[in-house]
Amino acid sequence: MSRVCEICGKGHTIGNSVETRGKAKYLGGVGTKITGITRRKFMPNLQNVKASLPSGETKTVRACVQCIRSGAVQKQVKNTPFKLTHELTAINTKNTKKKRIKQTAK
């Protein structure tokens, strides 16, 4: 299993790791010097997520965190949230309106 996002295809990128020594000028030193540059890989932040597919089935997907945050991956719902019926919501809105009227009258 390669380290690639299954949604957007994001993989590793290559950059440099820069080693420095010395004290920065703004801290009272004479400045920092570069003592070595080595190549390195920047790996994506991949997570194993149980995603629900449009067909209704669930599948474990390896996706990057940006895809999860943006909503490109629909996570599996384990427990459906509690829903109020229409009558209860109507009663609750009437009660809050009465409370607002009493508070403004004071």
C-alpha cells in the first residue's frame, strides 16, 4: 500500500533539510550559517477512514486530512443523531417566543 491519497492522489514531495549553527542577528548574534543541506521527503498526512460510498456500502479509504476536512470523504455514521419530531419543534419555538416577550416586557 503506497503512501498516496486515494481521493486526490497527493503523494510525497522532495525538499531540503537545512542544518544551521550560530545565533540570529536579531537575538544579538553575528548571524546563522548553513552547515549542511540534505535531501528529504515531505510525507502527506494520510489517515485510514471508513467512508460511506454513494451506493450505501462502507469501505476503508486511505485519505489525506485535507480531503477529510473539506468533505471530499463522507465518513461512516455509526449512530444516527437524535431527531425531534415536527410537533416538538413547533412547541419549542412557541415557548422561546413567549420567553422573549416576557424578557422584553421587563
